[in-house]
Amino acid sequence: MTHSSSLPHNVVKPYVTGATLSLSYTHGDHEQVDNAIASFLQGTGIIKAPNLYINLSRAALVEHAIRNKEGALSKEGAFVVNTGHFTGRAAGDKFVVDEANISDQIQWGDINHKLSTAHFAQLLSEVGGYLQGQTLYIQDLYAGRDFDCCTPIRLITTSAWHALFARNMFVRPEDLSEDEKETIKQNSKKPYTILHAPHLFLNAGRCGTHGPTAVTTSFKEKLIVICGTQYAGEIKKSIFSAMNWQLPAENILPMHCSANIGKDGDVAIFFGLSGTGKTTLSSDPERVLIGDDEHGWSKTGVFNIEGGCYAKVINLNKKTEPEIWNASLRFGSVLENVILNPDASPDFDNNSLTENTRSCYPVDFIPNASTSGKGGLPLNIVMLTADAFGVLPPISKLTNAQAIFHFLMGYTARIAGTESGLGKEPKATFSTCFGAPFLPRPADIYGALLMKRLEENPNIQCWLINTGWSGGPYGIGKRFSLPHTRQLLHMALNHSLKDVPFETEKHFGLQIPTKVDRIPSELLNPALCWADPQAYHKQAEELATMFKKHFETLSQSLQGAIRFDGDIFSSNLTVKRL
């Protein structure tokens, strides 16, 4: 083992913030170095490795990634990578270990596949044996900017750029105040350790997996194992799944949402699936960004689970999204599956590898990002959908019961031609709590927590915003313009919509404004936008039927934490916590 060149002289002692050890074989203390290495690898099944690079800086990780030929620098300095076969999550290869005292709390099924403890032991043995023959990059980071519930993370990976991704995405020790470090030390939570072997392909028969790829979590052991995929989003979402397991037990609602703060300290939450505008609409130069994707909501306020952003950048436009554009070009950012032009500048319009091109950067690359990653209690909750059927209004005011309903439904529509396997028509997508793939617990656990927060804070107003199509479905109608959406959103957040008249929309029981300054009145009511009103009503009825069928399916999986009473498309709908 050659540690004099690969182990920094000042190695951060695991999870004792601020303490360091001066270690170097050149000073002759081999035993101390070996003990430190053993401490970093404790509980992983890895005993030693040829080279360990522990807590390298962003610049050093870029240097290593270039040296390892893992990608290339763009003209402006971002590190550009190709993730190979997987350009998105391997959803069918996600496993949760079936462990005693946990099994009956997991929502098993297509999202959370069971893996036996025996198969997990075999998986750990194979991954541990593989990793201890590789050069390893270790990053010690945190999840959660509320440091009363902050969870340490240790990533152990064979890839420098994945270590860079994690350093961008999670909370970095150097970003913490001394008081925050002391709070974390007092809580002394066991870290989640991620064993990341993107180039290891499993023997499915031995390991009990579906194939050579697996993303596996043991909640009991706090171990996450990722094999056979280079897509970095698996690292991010595995930790989010862990927080979706952990936080409800601490009376905190984990949320797949973005969040920002207005000049008066008013917090807004934005729920939404990929492609609905969650990142775009929360990155507002007039408001301070808390975070773009994952948050917790406690009794005292909202906090970012992460320390970075993971923006979808297909067709990214400098004029309409300058904050994301500028952040994506900076040195230290990671661009996934973005094609470079001959002059090495990114071609954000090129989808030859995937529609799911991504940019990963620290949240402080956004000029008006919050330094604390925290905000107070929200005043507005916005649920975003991109309705490609052209049916839903651009903005609707929701009752609390309607908000719980739409939260559990998590509706949007995927567009034909952007994903393999879709036909010519848009396809309705329902993702529970706007984050079904990341929910280990039954859906109504999260619904009951949202209802509890709404009951505790009666001044919150909930909204449904459609960033999708109007005047017809995709291919016939037009997408709502971003300036119009921003205008309606700003008026909702600054309470201007309190002064405009509302009416009840026919098919979904939604309250919609009838007249708003600088917005064409016909855009506010989708029934007025279609050239053929009868075609609109037929399409709306078909979408309402899809909602009803999905709600019937969803209701069968609810575990009794909440109960709906009344017509789901009525403003008189009620919901009770049980």
C-alpha cells in the first residue's frame, strides 16, 4: 500500500468535526496510519485498499477525475461525464433488506423489492472483496441542514467524479458553524455508509438481485450498496430514501420539493416531478433559494436535506434560466450526459444520449442561495404539474383536503417522444407524494404528516400550478409561457390573488381566477382555450376518470393513517387523521 502519496497529512477523524490527525508513513508511524484507515473502513467489509483519497477538495477531485480519464472539462470549466448504459435511475433494481423489526413498516412492491439478509450478506461480501482491490475515494458529508436531525454520510467509491458529485450534493463540513458542528457531535448519529461500485456487475443468482445492477439499502445497518450503474442520481436518491425512512419517526415530513424565501421571510414550498418546473420556478432572483429538490418540514420550519442542486438541463436557456445556466458552467460543476460542441462548450439542446441531461453544483453557485439552508414555517405550498393533456388550469387555489389529495396523487403527464416505450399520446403519471420511488413507508404516513403541518399552521395557502399545455394536448396546444407562469406564481406568493374573483372549475372542483392583470383571461380557464369546447370536455372527463381509477388503487394501499370523506372533485372534500 502506498499511503505517503495518497493519504493527506491532515485526515479528518471520522465524524469528530474539527479534530484532525497528522498522519504520514514518511514520519514512520505505520500503526497510526493503519488504525486511521481501519476506522474509515469500519463496518464495510473492506480491510485495506491500494490507495485511499480521503475528503479531497473539489479541485483535487477534478484533478483526479481528469487523470483517471473519467470525463473532460468543458470550455468554461465544468466536468462533463457520460454515464454509459444508465442515464437515469435503475428503478427495477432497487432493493430494501428484509430485516426483523423493520419489515412490517416497509411498503413492499415494485418500488421496494425485498432482499433477504442472507443475500445481502453475500452482496456485501462480493462488493467488499471488489472494493478492497481498488483505489478508493472517501467523502464524509451530511444530510440535513437542521442539525438537530442531521445525519452523517460516508461515501466510499472507486470514482473521483462520483466523489465530486457527492461533495457538491450534500452538506459539507466546511460549510458548518462551530455551533452546528457541536450540535451534530452531541447527537452522535450513526452514519449512512454508501459502498459505490459503479463498474462492478453482480451475479444475480448468488446475490438475489434481478440482474447485474442493484441499489440496495439496509435501514437497520445504515448501509447502502450501489453496483453496476454510473448514474450519479442513485447516490442522491438513496440518501433521500433513507431520509424518507428516518424523518417521519422524528415527527418531520420529508418532501420531494424545492423551497425559497421572500424578502419578508415568507417561505414557499414547490412540489413537483421531473420536468414540471420545480427547479426553474424556485430559482427566482427576487427570492432566496433554500434548495431545489429535497427538504424536511419540522414544527419549527423548513430545511434543505442537501447542500447542492441536480438540475435537469435539456434545452437549458441562458435568458430564461440564467442562475442555472451560470452555475452549470462553473468549475466544480458536473454535467451528466451533456454533449460538448467542437469548442468544448456544452450543447444543452443535444439529446442524443438522453433527455435526462443533468447539472450538479453546490447550492451556493446560485447567487441568492440561503447560506443556512433553512427557513421558517411556509405560507404557500405550490404543487406543480405539467399536464400534457391541456386540461388543468394554469393556477388553482386548493383547500387543505384538496392539497392532501393532490399530494397523494402526484400527477403529471409524460410527453410522447421524450421517453422510450411511450406511444403517440401523452401518458398520465401518478407518483405518490411527488416522490413514490423514494418512499419506503406507506403513502398515508406522509399524507398524515402533511395534514398535521397544515393543521398546525392555518395561514398556509395551497396552490396547484400547471406548467403544461393549453388549448389542446401536446402536439396541438401550446405550453404555458414561463413569463405567464412566473407572473401567476408571484401574485400567489405576494397575496395579490386574494383581490381577484374566483370561480369553480367544472371537472375537478378547482377554484380558478377569472381575471388577472397581464394574463389573457382565456388562459385562466382551459375550457376557453380550446377551439372545440366539446373536445375539451371529453378530454377533461377522460383525465378525471384516470384520477378516479388511480385513487381507487391508491386507497387500497393506505394503512389507516388518514381517511377521505366526500367527492374527491368537490371543494367540500374532507380528510381526517386517524
